[in-house]
Amino acid sequence: MVSYYIYYRVRDDIPRAVAVEAIGRLQAALARRSGVAGRLLQRADDPSTWMEVYDDVSDAAAFDAALRDEAEAAGITSLLALDSMRHVERFAPCV
């Protein structure tokens, strides 16, 4: 199983509710396609830095494809601050 941590900075000229709704659409679509529920966090000392967390991904290749497709469909890049991009990190349990 793999966990995904995706972080980025959100534009400050977009209403927070609009950005939260877009990420909610993305996470709902991912849950439908993969069965993996996501969480949305914000950095404690910088509320414009957000992180999506997806735990217990069993098929990373399929999840990668779904993540790419659904992020594009939800228009997630339009939410990003000008100097930001989505950073995707994948972690597996230590054995």
C-alpha cells in the first residue's frame, strides 16, 4: 500500500469556498474511481499551502492515471498560485 501526499499553494484571489469545492469534486471523483478517500489539509502557519492525503492506495499506476485525469477535469491547475505547482510524494510503509 502507498500513501500520497500532494501539496501546493492556492491563489489568494480565489474565494476559499470555490477552491475547497473544486478539491472536493476531485476527491469525490477519485473515491468513485479508486475507492480511496482523500483528506484536505492546510499548513498550520500558512493557510494558502494545502495538502491532499490519500492513504492505502493499492494500485499506484491506476491511481496515478485517475489523479491526473480527475485533476484536469476539476480544473485544479487554475487554483494554483502563480509560482506553485502540485508536488506529488508517495510513501510506503517501512518493512
